[in-house]
Amino acid sequence: MRLCRAILRTAVLVIALVIVVAVIAGVSIYVTTIQHTSITPTPTTIPKLTWNMGTTKEGSTGYVMIGLMSELLTRYAGEYIDVRLAPYGTSTAGLKGYDMKEVHGMYASLQQVDQILRKIGPFAPSMYNWTRPFAQFIWMYNIKWFWIVRPEYADKVRSWSDLKGLKVWPQMKGTSTYEFMQIVLGPEGLDIWSTLDIKTFDMSQASDALKLGEVDALAGYNGVGFVTEVLTRNPSAVIVFPTPKELERMLKAASFVVVTTLYPEEIGVPGALKEPVKTVGVPFVYIVDPSFSKEHIYLAVKILFEHADELAKSNALWKEFAADPLGFNIPLWKKACEMGVPLHPGIVKYLREKGITLEACKV
């Protein structure tokens, strides 16, 4: 009798243990399924694809921003997308690398898109023959420009026009900043470019150059490390923005220019900027080959839009995008479509799923 009871108790314990294990396994499978579903773009499985992402050299704004984007894609879609960064010395070099099919995509300013389409600047036929088609992926951020001026010029330089005749560093030739300044400070803009004593050196030398007086003013923009270093090592330096009238002239000089707001946290140095300021900027897009996988682009935009807050937590430059990814992208998608740059089919699929119509983009 005792033996039967012992056997019965053992059997009950074994059955209970089996039930507990089954419940735990069921919960695990359920959670895994939920997590998997949140990043799966279609009911069917898509194959893993390598995405060679062009960017600029390590430490640059482009490298940081594309790096954060690639980290997010790897975190939520690593089983579908193998992201590999391919750094270039400048964004212009990276765009030419894209054209030569070295990478699947590259970032570009709206200004550079305009130059490619109109075959001007570094993409003029006499300098380079662009042949590869490209499509819009996502618009990521606005670069917002300002000048950092030596303290002894604080009373003399109160606007960008006041830079006339000074020793300046508009950053390295071939960068989007240099190309931008050449246009907005040129004959069609503020018309002071020809008077400037333009200095040439690497970004790593910018802080010392300003401190030692080798240059009177440096071109800076939001979200970049060298600005933090320059303002930290030159605490008395002055940040100069364009006046409202200068903004109007620059908008007329270039269709790719936007008026945007620079926020104090985008400078990177507490107290360097007391309050938000209106300045001139240019939006940046990531372009991809139109034939690149529709399903992978769809998956990528879905992830980047749904987890945009994670990007903004990592870098303030993503702030405007993260506040409303669709709201930030739609007017820029439309503008570029009107210029002749189509949306990637994966973006079209995403918009149709959302019930969004963009006549300019034939969606």
C-alpha cells in the first residue's frame, strides 16, 4: 500500500513538472513569436541580404548618423540585413563610389542631389560623368550652419556678410559644407566669396587654427564633434548666424536651402547657445539603387520609423526626424520627386500600406 502511494506521489510530481515545463516553453515561444512578428515585413520569410552602406570617414557626422542607422537595422533585422559600412574621405567621393557600384547606397545633401541632376559643381561633365540611377530611401536630418569667430571679431562680425575679407575655413574642398558656402556666399548669394582668404587644413586642426589666429572664422554645423572641441578649447569664440535678410537672399540663391531652427543641445557644449536660433540648412537623404530589394527597403523604413526615438536618444541630429518621421519625410520626398528623383519601390509599398498618396511621386 505504501509503495503504491509513493509511486502515485512520484507520478503526480512528474506530471506537474511536465506541465510547468510545457507552460514555460509555450510562453517562450509566444514571446519569441511576438518579437519576430514586430519586425517581419511580410507573411513570408525574406532572405538575408548584404547592404554595403556608403558613408564618410570615421568621426564625421555622416559616419555617426549612418552608423546609428545601421545599428538599429542590425538590432531589429539582423537576420534579414547584414549592414556593412564603407567609409569615404568626403561625401562627394562616396557618391562617386556609389556611381561606380562600389556600394549599394550613399547619403547626399539636397544640394548634391541638385548638382548630380543638373550636372554642375563636382558632377559637371568636365569633372565627372554620372551614370547610375538612384532612388530616395529616407531623409534623415538637416545640417544647420553657422560660423565660429575669434573673440576679437565679436563686435565686427555680427552677420555672415561681415566675414568679408577675413581668413576663413569653409571646411575641406569636396565636402558638402564647402560646396554650400561657395554657393550661398557666391555671386548669387551674399557675394563675398571672392573676398575671402580661404585656408585649407584637416578638421582635426580646426581648434588649434582658431586658437592660434591662423584663421579668423570656421564654418560649423550641428551634431559634429569638432565643433564641441573648438568651442571647448575656445570658450570665448562667438557663434554667428545669418540675419533674416541674409536668409532671404540665400533662399533665392539656391533651391536646396531651407530655413531651420538650431537648438542648444545640437551644439554639444552647455551654454554655448542660450536659445533656439533660426539659421540656414540643407536636408540630407540616403539614396539607394532603384533595383535594390523592395522587401528589404520596406523592412528598413518600417524599423527606422517605428524606432526613431532610439535614434534621437543617441544623437540630437535625429530630433526633427524622430518627432514625426513621416511628417519630416513627406515634403522632402515630394520635393525630390518634383526634381526627378523617384521613391524606391520599398518606400512606395510602405506609403501605400499607410494609405498615403503623393501625386508628385506617383503614389
